[in-house]
Amino acid sequence: MTPPLLYALAGVALFSIGVGGLITAAHLLRQVLSFNVAGSGVFLFLVAMAYRTPGPFPDPVPHAMVLTGIVVAVSATALALLLICIRHESTARSATGEDDRP
Amino acid sequence: MGNHESGRRSRRSRRLTGPALGAGLALVVATLPEAPAALPHLVREALARSGVENPVTAVLLNFRGYDTLLEVAVLLLAAVAAQALNTGLSGRAPLPPANLFLTAFFRFLAPFAIVVAGYLLWVGKHAPGGAFQAGAVLAALGILAALTTGAHPCWESPRLALALVAGLLVFSGVGLTLLQTEGRFLKYPAAHAGTLILIIEAAAAVSIAAALIALFNAGSGGDPGSRPPSGRHCASHPLRSRP
């Protein structure tokens, strides 16, 4: 088990935890948090995969993609949080589906 | 009864989805074949012509410049959408009023943060750093300003609007100019690539910071209900008006 593989598996674990949370959580804030955990897993996986290339230096292309992805994830998260606030203001609800309680 | 039973079963299957997905993906990752080495080689070969020495910066601003251009556009879109949605939420905690000590702390910290941001922007040429890191430091400074001094940037002001769109304007402007002179969008001439990348990064850093501050500002304080209709309400800026 090489360190990059260990990090990649940790990324897979984070992604699965995030997806699991996204499916099971009813509260919208929890869903956004789960989405971010899953996204962090993807980033960790990509960074770890960059070290699989032979040679002393990691592949810079996945690293650049992660940098781009972080910024997009931050802006999407901020927008999602704002939409949750607006929904909560207008309906006094912050959850989805069958557990939809104020 | 049947409905209840099926609901419980669907909940259990939902709870099992995460672990099942993780196990499957872990199996795939553990048995991945050897990495194809073409892309890193291409980057290393072209690095000398990219104008920068840091391969990540070269990929971001030169080889995959489209990605970064669209990313700056996404950030601008999110900031504009957040500002457009920010039309009178009442239930949010207002920003704290200006505090003498915190304001002094902010005044002390601000120059250092700006220097760090400038250093990060410059160092991106040959080491980890660049527009995003510099923009994040500047955005942290802006959020700190809002939290410590209660400063509300007014997004109607032309200067802030310009800061918000500067990155996209400069980036696409350079791209279109190169389309005219070099025949390809964002194809830097090797002699001026470093300078052009630094210009784009400087504008992008300002825009990234402005967009992040706008996103923070839309979700906290900044009650638009109390805004005067004109865009000239920045006079009561706590950093400018001294008692």
C-alpha cells in the first residue's frame, strides 16, 4: 500500500460518506455539507492520483483541476446557502421530502 | 402497513448506498492500471515556452486557460446571482457595530494581508501560489473588515462593480487580442507569456476577492431594506468617517 493509494482510498471514503449523507439527510444544510464532504473526497482523490505518474514530480494537470474545482465549489456552496436562507424565510422550512418539518 | 414497511425498506437501502458505493470504488481504485504518462511529459516539455516555471500555474493560465477563464466567469455569475437574490432577508444576524479595538486591529493587519496577497501573486510564477491564493487572502481581509468594523461595501458603486468584472474583462480582452495577433484564442507569444499571465492573474485575484466578499456579504448582514435608493451611501464607511 503506497501513500498515494492510501490518500486515494481516503478520498473514496470521504466521497462515499458525502454521497451517503446526501441521500439520507433531510435537512438542506446537511445536504450542502454532505455535498462539500463528497467534493473534498473528489479533490483528495485527484491530488493523490497525480502522484501515480512515474518520475519525481506529480502530474500538474489534476492539481490545476482541483484548484479550479475548489473555487467553483465555494461559489456554488455560497449560492446554495443563500437559497436555503431564502427558502427558510419564505416557507419556514429547511428540509426536503417526508421529514419536511419547520 | 405495507406503505410503512416499504418506507422503512427504502430508508435502509438508502443508508446502505454510501458504504456500498465506497466499497465498489475502493475496489476499482485498488486495481487501477498503471498511469498513462503522456500528459505530464507534455507539460514538462512545453513548460519552457509557457512563460512561468510552476507547472500548475502553466496548466491553469496557459495550457488550459479556457478552464480558468470560465471559472472566473462562474465565480462572477455566482456573485451576481447572490447579489440579485439578496433582496430583503430579515431573519439574519446583522453584522456587529464598529468596535474601536477591532477596527484598530484591522487597520494593523490590513497592510500585511495586502503584502502577503501580492507576494502570493508574484510567487505563483515559480512556486505554489497565484491568483486564487492571493484572491483568497484579499477576500479574507474583506470579510475581516465586515466582521470587525461593520463595513458594508456598496455593490452599486462603479468601482466595486469594476473590481468584480476586472478579471473576466482582462482575461477575455487578452484572449481576444491574442486571437487578432497570434491567430488563436489565448495563445501567448513565448516572449511575453510571463508578463501577460501576471497581468491576467493580478486582475483575476482582485475579481476573485471581490466575488468572494460579495458572496459573503449577500448571506450576512448588509440589510438591503435600509439602503438608500441611490448608490451613494458609502459615505458612512466606518473606516473613512472618523469620530
